[in-house]
Amino acid sequence: MTHAAQVDTTAVPAGETPEGSRPTISRPMIGVGFLLIVLSYMVNAMDRQVFPPLLPNIREEYGFSLEQGGLLATNFTLGMALAGLPAGYLLDRFRRKTVLLVSIVIYSLGTMATPLATGFADMTLYRVVSGFGEGMQSAAIFAAIGAFFAQRRGLAFGVIGVGYSIGVFIAPLIGVGLMSMHGTWHSPFYLFGAAGLLIATASLFLVKTGLTEHSVEKVASTGTYEYMPDSAYNRNTIALAVHAVISGVALYGFLGLYPTFLITSLNYTPGQAALAMSLLGFGGMTAVFGGWLGDRVNQRNLLMLSLLAVSAISVCIYTTHATVGMQCLFAFLMGAFGLGFIYPNTNSAMQRAVRPGQIGRASGFFVTSYYGPAAFSGLLFAALVDSFGWSQAGLLQVTVLPLLGVVALAFVRTSQFNNAAGQALR
């Protein structure tokens, strides 16, 4: 990916830097900046995923119902969805670095405020505020990195996905460990929020605008995009958005209530549930391979196969009453296909479905599509559990829904992707 350092092109929002003033950035600073961005996304994941394994204790303290708990486990994605389209607008008009730093501060403060909640209403508000910052950050990161590593976008997104997966892996272990050590679920939220503020401070000085403000239009200036639709909201992006909606509801419903399922249905201890949840994150570390593969094969077909895999794994999770070891294996595979393959490739495919100058809007559209309906996925899953039990609910939401995503992807035409010009049309 370091080949991009040889290209002296920096995108500049209108009115900020005169044409021709294009600062270069050294390879060491690319590495430092990229590492901080990955670390910031890791903390983003930790803030999101520390909540589900602590949910049984939170419910006990506040007296929340399963439906309320399910909503709280996933409603931060409502904030992410609300941030998506505004973030896309801001990213096309202001410096991505500014949007990135502000977003980290927002979600860190929202995370630190969560233990201060007095009831369901204000905890919901804090979770949504945290999600709003996380949505802004996601859009900013993927717009910036998607532009800088335009030719290896999938691989770059995969590396960022590894950072996210590390956060998913360690958050349950740290969260449950701190809760056991201190006798309260509050301390992990303070720790992870403070970590975000520290990374924002470091990023202010060490993430250079030569990395975040790169212009994909100039990097890809040798290409022609007349074969692509003029609008950012075209057949491909709409089909991918439908797939993103379905994937978000299926995967976040699963993520939000998986520890509760293990504890209440399979009688796992909190430690065993945290271990299985961590294996999800470990599986997500395959994102480097998933992203790399997405740069080299038909991305639509790769996404279809990944959705079919998620459906098959869901059947194993909810119907086999597996041992702890087997559940950990299933969790790893769910993380591999859900976080390691579906997420980075849906994200990069959305950017490839638009002309290079529209990637900010594509990034925001992805965030809104993927995270918007997912906000209510935990509530939906909990309602299905109340009506049909865990097994039937899991089959309906995590097995059947991904099959509908396969249908939506059938309408995608990768021959109209912006990376198709140099490849055989698919």
C-alpha cells in the first residue's frame, strides 16, 4: 500500500488551499498516521462491544426488560446512521482530519457518560450520542483511506477491519475483567472513553493532512468514468445499500444479544460468554485477507458467498446446543465472514460504485444504510425471542435475512465499478 506515497496529490476542500499547493508526506508519517487511525477505530469497536457482555449486569441494576436491553445493545447504531449522510456532506466540503478528530471526541464523551445514566431514557441518549461520533468517524476514516489507497482500497479497509476486530476481541475480556475486579460495570466505559480522548490528542499532531486529504480524482486521473452513472445514488449503490441494511440488521441483532443468548439459554458463565464474544473479534481479523481478496475477485460474488456462510453458521449456533469449544469456533467463523468479509467489501464496493469525486457521499450512504435499521435489530431480535424462543428467533433474523441480501446483490453490476476500467469487465 505504500506505493501511494509516491503520488504527490492532496485533495483540498474548496477555498482552503490554492491549486498547486500539494504537500507531500513521508512514508514513516504515513505509517504513523495510518497506525493511529487504526488504533482510533479499535477504540471505536471497544466502545461499541463492551456493552453486550455487560448487559446482563446492566439489566439487573436498572431493571430493564429483555426488549429494553436489546434496544440499548444496538441503538448506538441509530446515532451512526444519523451521522452518515451529514458526515458525507461535511467530508465533501471540509477537511477529513477535522471531521475525524471531532468524531473521536464525541463518541469518547458519550461512552464516558453511559455509567452516569439514571434510567433508560438518558442511557439511550448517551448511547446514541456515542454512535453519532462513531458514525462520523467511520465515514471520515473510510473516505480518507479509500482515497489515499485508491488502487488497494479493499486491502486497506481490511487492515482497518483488523483494528476493529482487535477491539471486538479485547473489549469483552477487559470489560468483564474490570467489572469483576472493581465490582461494577462502570469502569470499562471510563477507561475506553479516556483512551479515545488520548488518541484524538495524538492524532491532532501525528496524523498529517497529506494522508487524510488525498484526492482520489487525481490519483485515478488516467481513468475515464463515462461508463458509470452520474449520480452517487444509482442502481449499484442502491442494491448495495439494501444488502447493507439486511446485513446490519442480521449481524448487529446477533452481536447485541449473543452473550445474553449464551448466558440465559445455554447457561454459560459471563466469562465463557465473553470468551465466545472475543472469538468473534478474532475471526474478524481475517479482514486483511477478506479485503485483499475483494480487490482481486468479483466482489459481488464474494459478498454472496459470505452471506450464505453466515446463514449456515447461524443454523449451527442456534440449533446444535454446542459445547463451549464449538460455540467459540462458530463465533470465530461468524466474525470471519461477518466482520472480515462482509463489512470491508460492502464498504469498498459502495465506494467503487460511484465516481471518484463522490466517495464522501458513498461513505456516508454506506454508514446510514448499514447502521440505521441495525439500531432496532436488538429490539427486533428480543421481540422474536419472546414470541418464538431463541432458536427460531436466531433462524429468522440471522439465517433467513442474509438470504435476502443475496437476492439484493444479484442486481449489482461490477462492470460499472470505478475500478473496472483496468480489468476485464465482469
